[in-house]
Amino acid sequence: MDDIPIPISEHSERFIDRLRAFIRLRNLAYKTEKTYVSWIIRYIRFHNMQRPEIVGTAGIESYLSHMVLQRNVSINTQRTVLNALVFLYREFLKIPVEGLEYVPARRGQKIPVVFTHQEALRAT
């Protein structure tokens, strides 16, 4: 039942309902809608329920940096959040987003597994 879109009233004034309707008009996948809406809701809550138009692109920078520095998210999560917020500002709100300066997430460092001589002898 997770793949059935939530019904939206045509006359809804709620910000999130209008965003969902806009995403559906763009024929994006329902999974994309759910992902974008959930990240945008978290973004709005992070900024104490202020409207994104008021927060501006400086809010994007602070949120993306917060996600890396405090929440320790992966690079792919940060990219997903960035895509959702850029979609919100560029496509939905028609506010240009350029020259963002935020702390980028780093790929996890892979530490090689090294055996001792005794472990190597036991493995053979």
C-alpha cells in the first residue's frame, strides 16, 4: 500500500499539498515525491517552520552543512537532500539557486583488512 499516492484536494491551500500536486503534474515517480516531500518537511522543521521563501538559499547551505556535521549523513543522502531542495526552490518556488557553499559529505574511507601471520596460517 506504500505505492498508492495520497489523495490531494484540488482546492487545498497547504504548502505541502500544493508541492505534491506540482510534483504529480511533472509526472515524477511517486517514490521521488515521497522522498522529496519528506526531506522538504525536515528542512522546514529545521528552520522552525519558516517558509522556504523567507529562509532563502542561505537556509539550504546551513541545512546541508548541518546534515554532514551534526547528523553525519552519507554523500548520497546529502545529494538527495540537495536535489529535493533545488527542485523546491528552482522549479516550485521559481527562486534561482546558485553558488551554494556548504560542507560536502565525504565518501567513507575503506580500511583494508590485514591479517596477522597466525590468522593467515589458520585460514589456509
